[in-house]
Amino acid sequence: MSEFLHMGGYAAYVWPSYGLALVILVYNLIGPLAQHRRLRAAILRKARRAGRHAR
């Protein structure tokens, strides 16, 4: 196991690369969900304002 974690001397390059890839993948999952939530809230606010002015 130690040899695997050491990655043949390249662990200082390999593990940060895996970490960065994981961060990017998580962002690619969470980012659009957060943007969708914000956009939906903005649309609902705009629809409520339009409904008040229509009366």
C-alpha cells in the first residue's frame, strides 16, 4: 500500500492532480444546481412583481 501511495516517486504530482480533478468535478455538479436555484428564485420574484402590477 505504501508503494501505491508513493506512486513511484511521483506522488507529489499525482495526488494533487487527483485532488484538483475531484474539486472540478464537484464544482461541475454543484455549480449548475446553485445557478438553477438562483435563476428560479429570480423568475419567481419577477412573476410576483408582474402579478402585483397587473391588478
